[in-house]
Amino acid sequence: MTTTPAPQPDERRPGALRYLLAALPLLIFVALALIFWSQLNSGRDISEIPSALIGTRAPKLDLPPLEGATTPAGQPMPALTDTAVKGRLTLVNVWASWCVPCRQEHPIILELSKDPRLTVVGINYKDRNDNALRFLGELGNPFSAIGTDPHGKAAIDWGVYGIPESFLVAADGTILYKRAGPFDERTLNEGLLPAIEKALAGS
């Protein structure tokens, strides 16, 4: 009489589980890559990051000056304070000498500084004084006031993600528009200039 052997536990299951656990990081990576790819191809401008500050009062400005910087008249460049921008439609540009996109957008900032409707001021972010002066000496100084932010505290107050970033601030101190990343002709014509026109029409 033959006896049927008792069923043995499936020894393959622990091995399959190990393979699944080993493959899990790869599966997560692939899923994240697909999400990122879909965002890049969605047609949205990922540099147009919304800001919770738009429509609210701009953070207080009380930054020390960039020592050694001068105005076109040869006077010491004013520090960036609330007084420097009070009652004026103002573009606040966050920049640094080590920032390559800042260098790329600088000619546009220079042109904007010639617009009599607009005051252009700068926050020099985590920069060395001599490097910042060299940057302005080489490329030109578009700012009517410059404040230094060596530790990034002011940038945190303004909700800066990365530089360059620019904020259009109304004469009453309300933030109207934000640009994360460098300006180019398209973002200038489709973003900032219409915001300036709207602000002037509203005032």
C-alpha cells in the first residue's frame, strides 16, 4: 500500500518576497520618473511657481547696503529699506554674482531700470561683497537701492525658492507678481509687463 506524502510548505514564497522587496525601490523610482516626465510635458511653465504672498503686504525691508556700490552720480548706493521703495511701483530682484541665470537675465533687468514707471531694487543673496561689486562693475548696476542678505533670512521672509527671483510690489506695498527663475523675452512680455500695465491702470 502506497502512502501519499504530506504536502510540504511552498519554499518558493520567501524567495519571491525577497525579490519583490529588492525590486520595490526600482518600482518607486520608475513611478516618480513617470510623474516628473508627465509634469515636464504638461505644457506648464514650471518656473512660474505660485506664491502665497501674492496679494499680501510685502515683508519688511531693512537690509544693510552693499558696501562700495555707488549710484551713477558716484554717491554711495542706498540700503534697501521700506523708505527706499515707499509709494513706488517696485521690482525687487533677488540675485548673486555666483548665479549663472542672474547673469543671463541681467540685461533685461538693466532695461527695466530705465522705465520711469518702475523702481528696480536688489537683494544680494548669500554673496561675497567683492564678488557682487565685480558683477555690477562688469555688467552694470540697474538698482536704485541694494540690500545684502548674507545668511538668507530676507529670502526666507519673501518665500524665495531659488535665484534669481523677482517680485513686483505695488506702491501701497502689496505683492502683485512673482517670477521664479530668470526673465527672458517671453516671460517679460507675457508676465511682468502685463502685470506692470495692470498695476498702473489700477492706480
